Amino acid sequence: MTDAETVTIEEKSYSQGQLVRRRFFRHKGAIVAMIVLGLVVLVAFTSIGIGPIPGWWDKNPVSQYEKVGTGAPTWAHPFGQDSIGKDYFALVMLGTQKSLIIAFGVGLISTLIGTVVGAFAGYYRGWVESALMRLTDLLIVIPLLVLAAVLGKIASPWGIWGLTLMLGIVTWTGLARLVRGEVLSLRERDFVVAATAVGTGAQRIIFKHVLPNAVGTIIVAATLAISAAILLETSLSFLGFGVQPPDTSLGLLISQYQTAFTTRPWLFWWPGLMILAIALSVNFIGDGLRDAFDPRQNRSKA
Amino acid sequence: MPTLDLTSSADIVAGGDAVLAFTDLHVTFGTEFGDVHAVKGVTLEVHPGEVVALVGESGSGKSVTSTTALGLLPGNARVSGSVRVGDKIVGDLDPAALRKMRGNDIAMVFQEPMTALNPVLTIGDQLTEALQLHGLAYGSQAMARAAELLEMVGIPEPRRRLKQYPHELSGGQRQRVVIAMAISCDPRVIIADEPTTALDVTVQADILDLLRSLKDKLDTGILLITHNMGVVADMADRVAVMLKGDLVETGTAEQVLTNPQHEYTRRLLGAVPHLGEGSGQSDEGVRASVEKEKVDAAVPALELDNLVIEYHRLGKPPFRAVDDVSFTVGPGEIVGLVGESGSGKSTIGKCALGLIPAVSGAVRILGEDYGRLRRKQLKDLRRRIGVVFQDPAASINPRFPVGEAIAEPLAVHQVGDAASRKQRVMDLLDAVELPRSFYNRYPHELSGGQRQRVSIARALTLEPELLVADEPTSALDVSVQAAVLEMFLSLQSEFGFACLFVSHDLAVIDLLAHKVVVLQNGRIVEQGDRDTVLRTPREDYTKRLLAAAPVPDPIEQKLRREDRHRLLAELGDEIVELRVDPTSDPEPPAGRKTPGAEGGNPLGGAFHGG
């Protein structure tokens, strides 16, 4: 009811950002997911430390320790030990670190490329649009896993950073299409026409007038791109095209210990649970953001 | 607030035979910001064969009130009080009984006929749906009845129309189809929610004629929801005025419109621009503003020379939206561009802004030809033109705070530094009578009128010599419109800009234009001084336009209506009315024009009146 809404807004005014934040924090699933993701990130990076900085966990992922029983989880080794006695908690934390870096890196790169491609295609139309969107179509018709596998192999000498870059380069297509659609409708709005009429240049219109209004779509698509990147990295590493030893990642851990599934199931379950936790919580956050940016999809109980 | 009931006792018919009765109706919406009390104790009755107009500005709760009668409020609404349709109490019905009631006892005519009809179903499918759902007729029998209904509302060749889709019909014809759907199950009462707001004035007059004959011949009660006082004067027997959920005044149309008692009603009526009473602008005003600005009076602000604009269509010949149009806007002069939808008036406005290229002819702004400018020169020329659009909600970037929006032209043309820009914005906020504290507010926090003021301030930021205003007040409530127009006039005398004022509302043009240009289908029908064109029009089309514009006085409007019918008879047109006694074969009666339904027009029938 628009009538009802105008009355309310007059009573107390919120800026658009405040409205979004308010709606987001009322989404319980998203809040829980944010806490879970926060904990995962915190534990993954503080426990074994990054690079030269040491963490609070007293064991490291490379040393072999004396095996306690079969290597099943104990107080000394909460995630258990692998067949040669490595501390599995430290290993999983290292894998989580790498997987998170790859996921967020891929999310960032693909969002940047997708936004720029979509915005230029949608705003300029004509041959720019044709060229950019045919390129997008081309990337879409090649099976993503095959393309990512080939490029990942090429980039393997540069470690996980090379893989991140390559995955970012192949996963922006969906976002570009979304942004283009949004820009196509925004460019016909009166405030864009008004900006054109005072002599505003194309770049300024795109970056100051159009894209800020598409930010909802972009943020939501970016979160979903992150969770998709986690899964893509995992499947690639599992297939042996992703992260290469001595580096490790959650997918690689599962792949390395897949034969141990029946004898030492913890070697399979812990990295699997981490993947699940990260992907699910990122998805829930994306859900919460979408509801917050788009009040029309309101699911609040009356 | 106590309701002033002016209805004299003789007019009150015994309460029992009312077809629609609201008794102490309260509606509250639960929102995420707390409860909103939208309707606060409305008591109202509609009797058979009577039109009750529910009047109020946006947000007054008039649409919510009427929606309760259909039981169509959203889930977060709480209703108390009773709504009676015929002999049924709406609140007591279960969903099945509610469905049975809708259509059979009460029907609705919506504001926007394009969205009220389903674009993927034929007219016939949609008309027969209600008949079949309510078990009144099936198959070929239902089709025959549907053709009969179309015949009744005056749509030519009904059998052929049944197989057509909504987009093949003009706006007026679509609204007739919606009305045909509403009367298909012979309801006792029809709720018409702004039934003519989306239509051109000549089409509006036709639809009002049709609705009037409907209540006369079928004895249906009509609850007419509108903000247009002219429509009220033309149609209503009784009027109820709503303000913020309260019913502040009820009475017969004559009582309320000619002798309003409540202060709000008086204010509302005072704000309605009255065609024929426009103060207009005198030539002295122009001269004064020209002298003030010391501009060369010989160089017109805008000069259109045999302008032709075409829209290119895929696989079809280009559509000529503007054909051989020439007129000039002198410095300091306001020229009103009038026409119905599709007449090309907005296209001309866009061309004057350099947003659409001309196919042939020339557009000269302040002596410079658009076609011959390079990019740099074009940008410089744009500094000297301002623009105000129709919908203030759409024309301000929702992500910019007000101050930044107004300062944007300065930033684009790199004028001044941050401090001087802020000072300029503050001056402009003063000029458009907005508080300076609005500097950091966002557009969605502002009301429609305030947003339009921001939009006008932004247009004036660079002190343009020419302002293009495209229907700047038609999205606003009347009282807001009056204030904005008044401010616009004082700004014009202060800043002395020339203005191309595009509008469909003759009364608004009458209020502020020096010269008037009347457009029809991309061609100029008539142009000249405001007095000449609006008082003593030469062309039939202008006469028809003027005759169709309703005035907010029931007695004067009745005379105008009769004049209009006389004029239509003279011009050989038919007066629209409900044909309740169709011949056995509903085939086209000869001689009626069939506008816009087929071919040759990219925007479907929108270019012609029904």
C-alpha cells in the first residue's frame, strides 16, 4: 500500500542505507550465517597464523607427530591425524585459509569485470553491446569446468593467486548479464535523461548515476559468486586441476584422503563440513541482502 | 474530526436500499515501522442509480476505503466497522462467498486500462471469463453475450474485437472494455477508481458520458474515486471529501462544490486551475523580463523550423512523430505546448534538449543550430538550457542527497569550488521555498511537491536562458500543483528565462502561458496568443479539446456538457452512451469512426481517442 508507506516515511525518515541495514539485521538466517562465517574466518587465520606470523595453535600443518591410536580425533588432535601423523586441524585450517582467499578473490575479480562489462554494454548499446555480450555468450557456451580446468592448469605455476585470477576471468558472465539488464532499465529513467540534458559525460553518468542505483543487484550477485567460487575451486582441486600440492585447499584435502573415507572418515568429514559451512553461510548472507535491498520480496509476517 | 453532513433531509433515502454502505469503517496497516491508521471511521452510502464521488488527495485513504468493499486488502490490514454490499456483510463472508460477491454484486473499473487487462488473452476470453465463472453463460452463448456487452459500451464491430488483444485497441476503447467487464454480471454497484485519470481529456469526456448513461439506464450505483474536481462536477450526485483517513465533508455535488463548508474543501477547490479564468501573462511581463536580462530580443530562445522527427522501427517504415512543426519561443516568454497523448509534444521537448535528432528542419537554441554543433559546443550550449520532467520521483537520482542533486550541473560544468556551490544550492533552496535543512535529505524522504521543487531548483542552477518543462505538475495533487505553479511564475519573473511548457492540461496552460501551440498527431493545429487560442479558437480540434475539459462547478459543467454535445453533433460525431437495447445482430452500426486499432502506428491506438 503506497498510501500507508508515505504516511510512515513522513513520521520518521531513514536514509536508504539505514533502511537496508535495518531490514538486513531483521533477517535471522543472515545474522546467524554472518556469525558462523566470521568465526570460520577468525579461527582459520588466527589458529595457525599467516605466513611469518604465528598463530595460537601449537602444531603446524607440515610436521609429523606421533600417532595417537588410529589417528581418530583426540584432545591433542581435535580433528584427528592423517595416515602419516600430520595434525589434521592445522591442515584443515590451512586449506580453509586458501579456499577463503580464492573464493573472495574470485568474487572480487568477477564482480569488477562483470559490472564494468555489463554497465558499458547496457549504457552504450550498439556495437559495444554486441561485442561485449557475444564475448559473454562465448564464455557461457564453453562448459565452465572445462575452461576453468584448462586455465587453472596454465596458471598453476603462480600458485593460488594464479588460480584466483583465472577463475575470476571465467565466472563474471552471469553478473555481467544481470548488470546489463539493470542498466538497460536505469538508462531510460528520467534522472539519467536529466543528467544528459545538462551535459553530463557518459563515464560520469555510468559511474555516478547509474551504477550506484544498481548496487543492490551487484552486491547480491557478488555474494552468490563467492559461494559459487568456493564450490568451483573445490571441484577443480578434487579433480586435480585446481590447487596443486604442496599448497592445499579444502577440495584438495578431500581428494587426497578420498580412499580413507571408510577407514578414517574424519579425514573426509572435517574439510567437507567446512565447505558446507562457508558455502551455506555466504548463501544465507546473499539471501538476507537480497531481501534487504528489495523490499518488494518482503516475507515478513503481518 | 467531525463530519459536516450537508445532505438535506429530503435527499437521504431510507438506509435500507443502499447498495453499498460503509459504517464506521477503520482500516489499519501493520508495517515494519508500526501501525498506520489509513481510514478513521468512514460512514458512507451509495444508492442505486446514484454516483457518489469520493474525493481526496493522494494518501487520503480513498482507495483503501473502496478496496475494503471488494475484500481485496493486503494481509497486513486490519478492518473494523462494517461494509455492506447489497444484503451481504463483507467481513462475514468466507472466501468462496467473497468470490461470488465480486463481479455479481460489486465490480471495479480500474485507473489504468492497459494493466487492468491481461495482455496475452483476447478481449473475448477476458469478457467471457467472468460470465463463465459465475455460471451465467458458457461457450458460444457467452461469446454472444460478450459481443453484446461491447456493443453496449459503444465499441464498433464487436465480433471482430472479441478476437483482438488489448494492445490492438486505443486507450479509450480499452477502458470501455474494462467497463464492459464490470457490467458483465450486472452488478448492483460499481467502484470506479480514477477511471479517467490515465486518459486524454476528449476520451475522458466520452468515458464519463458512458458511465453516466450506465447509472441512468441500468440503475447501478457508482462509487467514483477521483482527485479531479472537474470530473466530480460532471458526474457526481453526492460528494464525500476525505482528508488523511477522515471524512471531512459530505453533501450533494452542488452543495459541496459551490458552497463548501469545511476549510480543507475550500482550499482544495481554490487550488483547482479554472479554464477561462487564467490570469495568464501580459506582454508587459515579457518586455520587463527581457529588459531585466538585457538579452537581445531579436534572437529567439528557441526556434523550430519545419521540424520533422521520425522514430525508426525494425522492419517497418519509420514513424513520423513530429511533422513540419515551426514555432518560436521568444526570450522571457512562456509558450504552452498542448496536445493529447501521442501528439508529439514531449518529442518536441526532447528535441529542444538535443536528446533526439531531427530528420529535417532546424532547431535553433539561442541562435545556434543543434545539427551543426560539435561536442564541446553542445556541452556549452546545454549550460544555457534547463529541464523539468513530469515525474519528480523518477527525475532525481535516488542515491543523491538533495544538495548534491541540485549542485550536479555545477559539478558537471566545473563551475566554482565546493563552498560557492554550496552557497548557490542554499540560495536555490530559498528560491524554491524549501528549508535549507533539506540539503542532506534524500529524495525518497520528500513529498511529490517538494521533489518537484528540487527538480526546478536543479534546472535553474546554471541560470538557463531556456527552460523546457515537460508536464511538470501533472503528477502532483491539485493543491500542491497550485503552489508549484505559483512559485514557477514568480521564479520566471525573477530569473526571466524563456520556457517551453508542455502540458495536456488546458487550465494550467491558461494560467501561465503567453502563447499557446496546439498539436495533434505531430502537426500544429493552431497557434497564437493565449487569449486568441483559448477564448476564440478557430479550429474544430481546439474547440473539441476546450469543450471536453471539465470545470469544477456542477451547474457550469452541465451547460458545458450540453454545449459539447451540441458541438459534437455539429461536427458529425456521436455522443457516447450505453446502448441497453442492442439489435439482435451486434454488427457495426455504420458511420462510426474506428480509430487507431489497426496498423500504421507504433504505439498502438494510444494516438487516438476512443
